[in-house]
Amino acid sequence: MKILSSGNAVLLALAVTPCAATADEITDFYRGRTVEFLVGAAAGGGFDLTARPLAPYLSKHLPGNPTIIIRNMPGGAGVIMTNFLASAANADGTVFGMGTSNVPYEPRLNTLSSDGRNIKYDPRTLGWIGTPVREPQVSYVWHTTGVKTWQDLRTAKIRFGATAVSGDNAIFPALANHLLGLKSEIVTGYKGVSEILLAIERGELEANNSAYSTLTISKPDWKRDNKVHVIMQFGLQRLPAIADVPTILELVDNPVDQQMLRFFLLKFEMHRPMYTGPGVPPARLAALRSAFDKAVADPDFLAIAKRAGLDINPLDGAGVARLVDEVMTTPQPIVDRLRKTLEDSALKKN
């Protein structure tokens, strides 16, 4: 057996002690605390139905096992919740949120206000934890309309429901109208996807744009029983589950428009991002990231997600941060073209 000299023993102790102390500090900090998990969307929608089963497993894998409670804070496609995180929430690691992937884009596109006055955060200063889901959005139309393909929308006037002008459920039907010559009407002002789906069932609306999992989780019988037809995907590639449905990228011929769309469709590689506000101590952010990584790989959580119809396809916090950086550093001409395209799509505030 090799005996350490007293000098080496001291050096070893100094190398080990800070890591052990950090772990103990994290455990001591979170033990017995209540942590708020803010969801920037209404209860009952895809974001909410992802966050609620995930929360107990975040608690399980976070040192100290704090109680994690869900608090819905809808509005502005996640911007209201993110503004709260950035300007009003405790910056100690006891509050984090799940917003939409519009959050990193809004400071560049200014869809909520042309001068950016409604934005109280810088995406590069947020503490990105990860995303449990990466998936495109899809357009689906109620079966009684007779619409079965995207080409039918060149003549049929279908009403899509939407939350806000900055929400994906408004933006993507409007982009399809503009780029493909479709005739869809977009009705904004709904509090969340649950209201939109109910409005479709009662005949107030005929279509929606959402994550595919929102459809399969919230209304599994709709797809199973052919109550809706999925007519278009908004992602970089087709989902295997609906491989016969084209993406908008495939349908747009102009190379410049394709480049613009690729920039915008990066959002679905971080579809339901989780993050803290700025200023959270690095060790606590690292603990939240580690808890997330372990939670989305936990066999018990994955079994629950599978039963619920949720396809977990995670990306860690560092990966989300890289995508956010790409969004923030994309050349201005591409951003300007997308902004002008959105303006030309006649997507106006109600």
C-alpha cells in the first residue's frame, strides 16, 4: 500500500473538499423548501401535461428533494412568465419555468411590440435547464370540413384558433397562408389549447396548430378515429408517426424563404424549454440541470410519459443554450426577412 506524504494528503483534501462542500450546500439549501415550477401556458394543454408528470422526478433527483409545485402563468406565448422570471422571481434557484420556444425569438422578432418594450429579459442571461421534448408543430383540421390535404386550404376558408399573435398556433397558419397561398382565418384570444380544442368540438373553430403530442395526449381519439386530418408539419424533418404528411420546408421553393424557415424552425429543437431567470448561483443551476437530465432518463417517468402519449426526446441545458445563441447571432437580414414575412402575413393584434 502506498503511503501519502503529509503534503500530498493536504493537497488531496483541498481538491476533494470543495466538491463535497458544494454538494452538501445544495442539499442543505433545497431540503425542506418549496420550489415553484412556472408553466407559461394554460392548464390542460401540452406544456402543462408535460410539466406535471415531470415535476415529481425533478424533486426526486434534486439534492434535498424539495417540494415542487406547478403554477400556470399563461400569456404572450411564454413571454409574461419569462418577464416575471427575469424581473420579479427569486434568483436563488427556487423558481424556474417552462416557456414556449418563442421566448428566445421574441427579442429579435418583436411580434408583441415593434419597439420591444414588452420584453424584460435577455435570452442569453437565462439559465437554460433543458427541454424534455423536441418535436414539430402540425396543422390539423376537423373532419366535417372536407379538408384532407394542405392543398384544400387554397380554396377552403378554415378558422384556426390561437392564443396570441405571437403564439405558434397563430404564426404558422399565417406563414402557410403567405408562403403557400392558403386562405385560412386565424382567430386569436383563446386562453390556451384546451379552450381551442373545445371550440373545435362545438363548431366555433375548425382547425388548430399545435405540437403533435398535444393532439395525441389531449385528444387521443381525434387522430385514432379520424376526427381530424393532419395536413402539414412545421419542423426540419417529418415525424415518423406521420411520415406521409409534408413539412412546409418541402413545399416552399424559394431558397431564401427556405433559409428563413430553417432559422425559425430551430425552435422545435427546443420545443418546451425550461429555464431560470438570470443570476441564479452556478452551482444551483448545475444541480437543476443534473436533476433534469436524470429525471428525463428515469425509467418510471418514461413509463408514465409513454402511457400518456408523450414522446420524450430531451436536449440538455448546454444544448438548448447553444440553440439560443444561434438564434441570437443569426444574421440580421434573415431575421428582417422573417419579420417582414410575418407582417405581410397580415397577422395583426386584435
